[in-house]
Amino acid sequence: MQGCSPQVRRCYHHIEVKPQSIGRMLGIGLRIAGRAAGQVIMGETAQGAGATQPAANAASTARTERVAGRAHAAGQATRGVARGLGGFFKPFRSVGGKIWLEVTGVFFLLPVLVFAPVLWRTRANWQQGPDHRTFLSAAVIIAVFLYLGVSSFWRAARRR
């Protein structure tokens, strides 16, 4: 029990979230939401339902407050785990981002390699001729994908 006082067990490794309690919270929440949706669909108002069953509403409110308290505790545990994992994966995220940009740049440069021979073959017909449209299409595709590929590598180089 390193770093924990025996009286207070609020360390991250002493948080106990049981599957039964999570399922119970979700089940109760689902029933309450279903009941509220049913009342809205049937046109009942909260005042009309409260006038007919005041004891049931008091018990339902108490159950709702208990569920909300349990959900809040579970949410705190989830946030703590997410924060810990985020700190652990932070170095990998920056390296992964660089690698992702470089791989994306390679895939953007592939159409440039595919359409470069087409552009070269139809270069004589750039102004007019039977392959005029092919030349212009290849030129546009090469220009767009060359820009995307080079900018992707440039962005990867700028990352620290």
C-alpha cells in the first residue's frame, strides 16, 4: 500500500467499480428515462403524475439521486484512468502523428507517379489535339496530389 494512508483509501488502485453496480446504474437510468419518455409520449405532465402518485415520485427521486451519485463516482474513476492513459501515450502520439503524416504523404505521391508517364506521353498535345483533355486532366491531378504529398511531408518535418 504504497503512498496510501490506511484510513483513507482513495488512491487510483483502490477504486472498485463492480460490473453489477454499473449494470444496475444503467438499468435504473434506462427505466427512469423510459418512464419519462413514456409520459411525454402519452401527454402526461410531471405535475399530473406527481398529483396521482406522490409516494412513488419521492421514492423515484431518492433512487435517481443514488444513481446520480454512483454515476458521478464512476465518472471520476473513468476520468482518472483516461488522464493516466493520456499521459502514458503522449510521447507515442507525437511520433505517431509524424509517421501518419509521412505515410499519408507517400500515398498522396503515388498518383503523381502513376500520372507522370501519361503527362509525358501527351505533352505534345497540350494546346490542341486528340489528347488535349488527357494532358490537362493529368496535369491537374499531378498538381493537386503533388501539393498534398509535399505539404504532408512539410507538416511532418515541422512537428517537434
